[in-house]
Amino acid sequence: MSTPYQDAQRVGQDAVRAVILDRAIVLLVAEGPAALTVRRIAAEIGSSTKVLYTMFGGKEGLLDALYREGFARLRRAQEQVPRGDDPLAFLTALGRAYRERAIAEPAYYRVMFEQPVPGFRPGAEALAVADGAFGASVTAVEACIAAGVFRPGDAHEVSKLFWAATHGAVSLELAGHFAPAEAGARYEALMAALGRAFAASPSPDERSTP
């Protein structure tokens, strides 16, 4: 029977990298930082330690790669969201993709935002990857401003406020404070409220409200 490493080797280097990172993050979440050693991961996937040292340079490089991978997956998920003709609908859909990615891969979400390994700090390149993951959100906010949906403002700042609010809701859901049956509707209500907060003018329903 072949090992996970041998199976990935047949596909290519990207597959090898993915199998290493996915196993590493499972170990990190299941057993904590102490389990995240090059020797343990190599044993789990059936490779030599040299493979991991060559690809990542050691534990710090592996942690940095996990951090970057989480944001790269988020970026790819958001890039798959159809733009359509409604910039606010697109921005809202990006928010949904953020939530869906966090729920689908909560282990990566922890590495991205919760610092599960004491003392680890992502490097400059990793931070740039993280910042780049939100390019689609900034573009969507810019489109909302250009279309007159949002009042004029700093698109980067507005995007970060959207991120702060949606991140809070997602974190509460992952921590179990929002029941699954309620979390989706609560998230949608939050996204709608954010849209209204930056709206260029009140909606007809809001203008008719006493």
C-alpha cells in the first residue's frame, strides 16, 4: 500500500505540498503545537524529513506556509464568486464565501487568526499574502462607491470594516455561540446592515418609515 506522500508524488509538487500542510494542520488542531514537528509529520505521510526541510526549511517555515495557505485558499474561493451587475450583491456574496470557507476549513481559520502556536509571527511575505486575499472585497467596495450605492469614502477602510464585522460573526459561530440553525440568517442580517450603514441614501422602505 502506498503512503500519502507517494500518492501525492505521482500528481506533482503542489500535491505533495498540500498533503504536508493538510496533515500538519490536523496535528496542530488535534494535539497542539508540540505535535507539529518535522519528524512527526514526515512519519504521518510516509516521507523522509529531508522532504519537509527542503520544501519549508523547518517548523517556522511550515507554520508560515500554513498561514499563507489559509489566505490563499480564501482568495481562491472569493475569486470564484461571480461578479454580476450588482456591486453590492457581489460584496455580499464575497462575505458569504468568507463564512463558507471558515466553516469548511476551521483549522486553517485558526492558524490565520487565532495564533494557536505561541510565539509564531508571520513573515512579511505571508502578511502580504494575507492582505492580498481581500483585494476582491476592496474592488467590490470601489464599485459600490462608483455606482452611487455607497457614499464616497476610502474603499480600503470600508472593506476592513466589513471584514471586522463579518469576522466577528464567523468567529462566534465557530466558537459555538451561534447555533447552526440561526447563524446563517444572523450573518445575512449583518451583511444587510453593513450595506445600509454605508449606503449613499436611505432606501425607499427606510424613507417611508416614521
